[in-house]
Amino acid sequence: MEVINQNVVRKDNTLLALTHLSQLLHYVTGVGGFIVPLVLWLATRRTVEGMDEHGKAVINLQLSLLLYLVISIPAILAFGIGLLGLMAVGILGFVLPIVNAVKAANGESPSNFMTIRFL
């Protein structure tokens, strides 16, 4: 019996776009916007071309938004500056996944605006 290596790399821009759009699950479930993209990235990073780059961008964005959120909450006590930070996190968390999904569908690299590179 012969074993054949099944590591075929395929191009799937739709899956890349869905990975970015799955971040919007935060607005529905609260935590799904981090878990679902993480699972998609870990499951397909070796079989889909570009998934490693886009998956890292998604996780870095989510970790950056979490860090900005943690910094903004105590900053509310400092003259309400944290309220602006919370609004910025909400806007960035909604707009950047959509922008990156469009870029992924067109075969472009994701935007790293306001993203700290953890991975």
C-alpha cells in the first residue's frame, strides 16, 4: 500500500474573505470573532495559499483591539478619554474586517492599520 502526500496548496480567496468576515461574530456572540478565525487559520494555514498571512493579520488585529480595549477602560476615569478609545475600538473592529475581506477577495495583502504584530 502506497501513501501519497496530500499537502496540496490551493488558492481560495473566498475562504480568506470569510476568515476576515468571521471577526464580525463579536457583535453577535461576543467571543466568536476570535475563536472562529483562529480555528479557520489553524485548520487551513498549510493547505490554502495566503491563509498564514491573513490568519496572522486577523489574530493580530483581534489581540490589538483587546489591548486597546483594556487600556481604554481605565482611561475613562481620566477625563473621559477612554470613551473615545472605546468608540475607536468599536469602529476599527467593524471596518477593518470588511476592508481586509475585500482585499482578500481581490488577492491582496491585508491592511495592518493600528495593528500590533504579535505573531
